[in-house]
Amino acid sequence: MFKLEPRPQASSFWSIASPVLALVITVLVGVLLFMALGKDPVRGLQMFLWEPIKSPYALGELTVKAIPLLLIALGLAVCFRSNVWNIGAEGQFVIGALCAGGVALLAGKDTTRWIVLAILLAGVAGGMLWAGITAFLRDRFNANEILVSLMLVYVAVQLLMYFVFGPWKDPAGYNFPQTKTFEAVTQVPRLMAGSRVNVGLLLALAGVAALWVFLFRTRAGFAQQVGGLAPAAARYAGFSSRRALWVALLVSGGAAGLAGALEVAGPIGQLTPYVPAGYGFAAIIVAFVGRLHPVGMVFSAILMSMFYIGGELAQSRLGLPKSLTGVFQGLLLFTLLACDTLLVWRVRWVGKVVPG
């Protein structure tokens, strides 16, 4: 008989091994799922684990998907380490894209390349503004940030719909709900010819380095985490819990808004109803699979982007539903939560139990 026993302290081994085990279990469940759907499991796993990395072009597309996931996850890590539960990064992503798109639409024939900087800053400001609403309501009225940030996602989506169906709708777009394609001068610079990878990659990697320094090498980062883990100790040390709340949400919102700006001024090139791609919700999984560590989130963002691309390939080549991407994302999070039991509990064999 096996028995779960509490560990005297959290296991450092399982803090790394748990995400790996969760991925293995997700793959095994995926095999059973493909078999249940009547598909070749080897071919199915190939769509998710091999096709996204098999060529330089595929790696470029993988990077394009990973950039917004990583940027949003970096911001969410600041929140979660501060015990601030921002679940509305998707809304901050959408508002960032909306603000950035509004600036991009101002471009004309005489506009210089400096407008790209204004577009990105508008995205950051939009995301921070949207997250600031949650921070204000939590700070002033002690509103639950989980519910507020989540509900604001739907408000953000409706604002986007208003503009693409209304005042910003392209008059020459055959009545499709979208803005005109942005001027070429507004496009985020690409890093190499023949690839859609843009300077967002450099910004994301800079964010990884900046977050690592902030969390582990600065007093402000230490105060941020103490304020979340032990508010009483933070107050005793003179750290402000209000400041921690505002910093966490504004940083998270700014990162999500930047991701939105990079998306509409990069791969999409216009505002459409399909800007909300679920990156804000998927980034929550990215953050936790990466253990809220900047380097760990790089790898989990790559893994999650493989799920996105694999789901699209499985839909087009195997005739499977697009929702399969969400199934794999949910499986990964569920198995991670289950495997994390081994962080603070250990399995011990106690022998055969003889009934009395």
C-alpha cells in the first residue's frame, strides 16, 4: 500500500521534475485521445512535437507565437509572486492592441519610422490603464482582483468589436469587420528577411533579463515578493503592500499591452475581431509551468506555442477540431497541479495492510 506523507520542506528536485512529468503524462493522454478519435497517434504527436520545429521557417513561426506568450507570462509572474491574481491579461492584451492600432491608423504617407515607437508605447499605456482599473478597485474598495480583471476581459473585447464594426471599419473592406491594413511604415521591424520574427523577440529576451535582475538582485523585487507572501512581515519591514499591488498590476498590464501592440503592428497588421487569441489565458499556464522563473518561462512559452501550432496543423491536416489546442493546454495545467503534490508530499510504501 502506498501512503502520502508530508515532506519536512519542499522538494527542490520535484520543483523541476514536476513540469517534466506533467508534460510526459499530457503526451500519454494525448496518445489515448488520438486513438479514441480514430487517428494515428504517432501522426498526431508529430503535428504537435515535430512539425513546429522541423525547419528554420517553422522555428520562426514558433517564435512568433512564443513572443506574446512570454511577454504576458513575464508580467503575470510579477503579479503571482506578489500574491496578486491578475486573470485578465487577455483584456489588457486587447486594449494594448486597440490603443496601438489607433496610433497606427494615424500614419500617412509622410510618417516616419519613429511611429513604431509611439505604437508600442501606446500599447504599453493601454495595458497599464486597463490593469490600473483593477488596481484602483482593489486598492480603494478591496474588490476581488480575480473577478474584476476577468470581467474586464469581456469589456475589452466589446470595445474592440465596437471600433472594428463601427468608426474604424475599413470603408473599402467589402463590409468585413476590420480596419484598413496599416501602412508599411508602422510595421514592427523584422529581424531577418523571409521570416516574420520581429524585434519583439529582443524585447521579450530583454524582459527575461530585466525580470531576473528585478526579482533576485534588487531590494524592490525582494519587497515585492515579501509583500505577497507575508504581508505582516512586509509591513514590519516598512514595505508598502499598496505599492506592491500597483507595481504588480501595472507591470503585468504593460507587458500584456506591449504584446498586443507587437501583435497588431507585426503579424496581423490590422485590427480584426480575431485579435483576442487566448494568449492572456494561455500565459497563465506558461507562467506556472515555468515556475514563475524568467528562464523557465522561456521554455514553457516555446512549449505552449508548439501546442498552438500543433492544434492548427491537426485541424488542417488531420481534420481534428481546433479546440484540441485548448484540450492540450488544459491537460498540461491539470497534470501540473496534480504532479505538484509531490513538491510537499512524498509517496511511501507501507506494505500490505491486513484487515483487522
